[in-house]
Amino acid sequence: MREEYDFSKGERGKFYKPDAKINLPVYLEAEVLEYFTAKAQAKGIELNVMVNDLLKKDIALIEGVK
């Protein structure tokens, strides 16, 4: 690395987008991933659809208890 870098021609906020949405990765344990992958394939749906549906049901249960 250099001792100093010249940012005199840099433009502040050039790539900043206040309304940008970030999709963070979610990592499942291997056995959980294998289980749900097999279930999703058996139902003929994508894994992300199945996981989102299950999480939405969990949210409804949690909110119903409050």
C-alpha cells in the first residue's frame, strides 16, 4: 500500500443511494438446508419460496401470541 492516496478528484457520495435495499445472505446449517431442499424439490417449488412461506407462518404465530 502507498503511504498516501490522492482523493482530490474524488466525488463524495457518488455511489450513495439512500433508498437502496440490501439483501443479506442467510446461512443455514447443512442438515437444515438438505432437509428443506428435499422438501422443496418434492413439492416442486423453489427453496426460497418454501423458506419464506415457513417464516411468514412463524411470524403470524408469534404475532398471534402477543
